[in-house]
Amino acid sequence: MTLAVQTSGYETWGRPEGMDNPKASCGNFDDSHPVSKFNVSLSIKNTSSRSLSKLELMVQKTTGKLAYVCYYGYAKGLPAIAPGQTVNITFAAFMERTETATRISLSTSQGTSASLLFDVAGKPVGTSTAGVSAPAITGRIGVSLQNSGYEQWGRPAGMDNTKAGCDSFDDSRPVRKFNVSLAVTNNTNSDMVDWTARLFKSNGREAYVCYNGYDKGLPKIVPGQTVNVTFSAFMEVNESPARLWIQDKTIGRSGVLAVR
């Protein structure tokens, strides 16, 4: 997969509701709170021999956090791309006026990804990385990184008391939230019933992890099955992730996946 920018540039715009409430739409803007709007027209070419689907686009800012993105004409999500096909999309990434975009990354459910770097004027630097697979490891438990990114978040109560869980957050004590989406494959002949993701920081300590949408525990993975799981790892604002793996109580540990 390759990316090519048709046009890109900044303008001042009203603040979209979604910047403060992710559940809000891109249809309402507050002109009394101006922000920077990074407009991009992007050409995406599928250079592989298989269709690419469930495309997810992320725009990283100078702070390392992700910008709020609105698409034009894709209310139901970005389209699948057939082998050899090129698709053009247009979107806007919103950020504070003191911020600029540094990178656009696009990933698919097939494990393919590509990215482009940008200068402070919003112009692409160099060319995209073509046909690059997201980091992955194989073995008894296969792990493939679908996408990842940072945002600032309130401190979860579980960071100080693991029994407190992930339901309460203290916005007066901001922390770094590292969001991760993984594809986990069971390559053994046994069910994976009691498993978890473990993420360690660059200082060697384990990060506090919260799962998204798994109130009753992570799903069972039968032999040969692949399951997608999304979680967030919380750490201090001056810390960064280094590696992760999947741990199953019966099967054991997967290989180590480097993250950053």
C-alpha cells in the first residue's frame, strides 16, 4: 500500500464538538473557539494481491497525541480497496492552533500499513512507505499490531489501587494513554481461555492496562482462530511503552512485540 498527497494545508476553523466529546459528530463547530484545520486529499493505492478493508487513519501531532479526524463523504467508513486499485479520500484533522501534524498513518485489518511525514507547513516530506506490514510475531500465539497511538487522559484509579478498576478517572492528574489494537491468533491445538496482554514501559515496569468492551473478560480463542482486541495502557506523562506480549495461563507466553 502506498500513499500520495494530492493537496494539503492549514486553515483556521471553528472547534468541532468531537474534539472534546468523541461521541459527537463532525457536523457542529464552535466559531468562538478557533482551532487549526489540516485539510488533506490523499491517494491510496493497494499494491498487494488481496483486498484491503477496515482502513483506519491516524494523524499524529507534534505533541505525540492524535488529532481529531473528520472524513468527507464516508459516513459509513473508508471503502475497501481491491488489488491494484487506487482510491482518493479527503479528510480534515483538527488540532489546537499551537500544534501541527507530523505523520499520517493508515492501517488495515489485513496487517498492512503505510505512513507519510509532514513538515510544519503541512507539506509531505519524502514518500510513503509502501507495502509495509505492521509489526507482528508468530509462534504458538501470533500477535499482529493493527494500530496504536497516544492521547492525554485522566488518571485511572487502578494505577494506584489495582482493585479499583478502570471505571473512575481523575482528570486533575493527567497521564499518558497508549491505545493499542492487536490481532491475536491461536496457533496451538488448545483453546485460549485465560489470556491477557501485558505491556512494559521503557523503564522495565509494567503499565496499567484497561480493555475496551470486554466487561466479562477477553473472549475464548479456539485453535486456528484470530481475535481482534483493543486496550489502553496507562503511564506517567514522561514514560513511554517498549514491548508487549500475550500471556495465556495454559499455553504460556507469545513472543515479544516491540512498540513505541
